[in-house]
Amino acid sequence: FGTQIYFNAFHAAVTAAGLKTRKAWILRPQQSVDDFEGEGYRQFRRLWQMPVRPDGIIAFPDQLVRGVVLAVFEADKQKVMRQCHFVFHRNAHQPILCPMPAIWATTNEDAMARALIEMVEIQFRRQPVVPIRLQLEFSESMGS
């Protein structure tokens, strides 16, 4: 799930790691999605109805996660969890209830806010802005 820039980065990382994916498994929300939770729900159901299913799912951004979790439970959590693993995005100060095992890729909003303020200050000083990368923190949850 995600936008074109993330799709390109994801595809490059998968290729560099020697992994394989199917084009049909990479689902992206429409440009003007107002209901991200509903989109996550619909996208998981679409994946799970395919004749060949992925053995891992990454849900990004965090607004998709609740819909994915709901669809997993509707589809039979135990069966899904035997066949598939999940990596979910979230923001550090916005917990998401997730009663199933998952790896969390967590964005630090404080670091992001500091970086944005620094970029604005650099622009006010009329200095060149140099792109920076913010790190994600990865952690495992066995479900809550």
C-alpha cells in the first residue's frame, strides 16, 4: 500500500534484497482516498481473495492498518496468521490497537517536527536545503 514514490522505493529494495513479489500484490490507494481505514480493509480483502496470496503484507501509511486488522479478523485470524506475516506503519505517539502479531515500523513525530522546523529555518537564512532521511524504528508485537 502507499503512493508512487513509496512503490518505487519498495520495488527497488525488494529487487536489491533478491526477493520476489507479484505486481498484483502491490496495491495502492486511489489518489483521493478519504477513507483510509476502509481502503485498508478493501485492499486486504482483495489480496486475500487472490488464488496466490502473499506470505507477507506491508501496510503503509498507518491510516490503513485498522482496516487491514479488521479484514484479517473477518477472514479468520488464525488461518491468516499461519499463512502471512505483517509489517505495519505507525506514528510513535499514536498507538494502534492490534490484537495480532506484527512488526511495527514506527515514525518519530518529534524528530520529524524538528527536521521540518530546521528546514524552514535554513530557508529563511537563504541557505541550500539538503535532504535528510529520518529513520524508522522497528519493533515486534505479539498482539495486544
